Amino acid sequence: MWQVAGRRITLDRPRIMGVINVTPDSFHSASRAGTAARAAEVARQMAAEGADLLDVGAESTRPGAARVDAESQIARLVPALRAVAATGLDLPVSVDTTLAPVARASLQAGAAIVNDVSGGTDDPALLDAVASAGAGLILMHRLVPPQEDSYSDRYPSAPEYRDVVADVRAALAALLEAALARGVPLDQIALDPGLGFGKTVEQNLTLLGRAGELAIEGRPVLIGASRKSFIGRASLDRDSGPQERLAGSLAAAAVAAAAGALLIRTHDVGPTVEAARVAWAAAGRGAWKKGG
């Protein structure tokens, strides 16, 4: 169970989170929703395709992306969040930000979850905002901020890990402890190993296949592999664009579901639901129940 803003999300099967980017520069151009009306339209489409949650972001976190200040993020997010809320869809909405002012404004505008790719380290006051609102929280592991990072297949030398799964697990445990110390209850937290953030292609694939080992204290693991560069390198064995990486992304979603990830973040909701359902059934994990 995942407690988010007074609502319980049951985790009897993987929950599919659709990505909506209200940015001009997110790495997958097809995911960009440039207006509040478009964000609402995409939300309806994703709901019809089987999304369980939505994740709305106003700052690209691709390697090399420029930072976006809090005021600009809020100006992009609040109208989009209000438009999504006005659709009447019964889906919890996450906001992708690392800044406390943005988190507070977004939670007031209808978001129920904060997805922090810094794991609470960019602005620890974000953890206080989550705690006071009773919101859900996603803590992600990364080695460096996006503006200092590289695409997974372009590192001049590989990021150093003694054991990538053990090291990422230990780092997530430390982020979890910090959030608990700031008053965020355990049942409001989910964990993300940060595929594509400070990991090579091989390191990402290892984490993907062993996702279930990262469920510290029984907290759900989120996998966000959709359309990322390591998917293209693994599936096509060459340089590729995000638009070429659907088949590989669906394979990653299936692997994640079979490995025990209970949250799967995707740009392509319908096909991802289908892939995850097959993997879930093949793993003998039970029925894929709607709703919840």
C-alpha cells in the first residue's frame, strides 16, 4: 500500500504512471504538452489506456538540461494541474520537481505526490512540504545533477560502483532515513533507482533486472526506463533517437514487472500496460485487477 494525500494506492500489481511534460525541451518531444488544455487532453487519453497515475513535470532532467527556476516551474505546472483536475479523472497526480516552493504550489493545485529526482537533496525543505501535506513522495538515486551528467552510452569513463545494486540500495536507504527524519511517514514513500542517472548501459540493465532487491522496508520500487538512451543502446546497439525506442522500452517494462517493480513510469501507457500484464501473468503473480 502507498498512502498519498489521504488516498491508498493498492500495490497488488504494478501501477502504470503516465508522463506528461509541460516543458519545451524534454528529451522525448512527443511527450511535451505545451498548454494546460493539451495536458488535460493527454491525461484523458492516458486514463483511457489504463494509466493508474500521472506524472507532470515542468523541468527537463535529461543530461545537460538547464535548470528551471521555481517561479517558471510554477507558471507551467499550476495551470496544467488545474486543467487535469478539472477533467474529473480519478487518478492520483504526481509532480516532478526538486524544489520546495514548486512542491507546495503543486500540492495546493491538486497534486498528491512529489517525484523528486534529487531524493530530497536539492532542497530538503521539500521533504517538510510533503510531510505537512500528507503527500506521497518518490525518492530517486542519482550521482550528480542532470546538468553535470552524461547519457548512459557516452561516459568517457564509467561511473564507479563497488556493486551497483548494493550501492544504489545503500544510497536509497540513506535518502529514506533522511525523509523519515523530516517527518515523512514510511507508508508515503516510494523508491526509484534512477535509471539513466549516473549509470552506464550495463549498470542500468543490472538495476532493471534486480529491481525487486531495492524494496527497502517493503517500499514500492518505481522504474523509469521509458525511451531512455540505454534502452536504445541495448535494443538497437547503435545511436538512436527517443522515437526509435518503443520496443525496447516495452521490454524494459516487462522485465521491471517480472522483477517486482510496482510502479512503472512511461511515455506510452497503452502498450506498457499490455507488456506489463503479460510479464505479470507469466511470473505467476496473480490477476491484473483494474482500479485501486
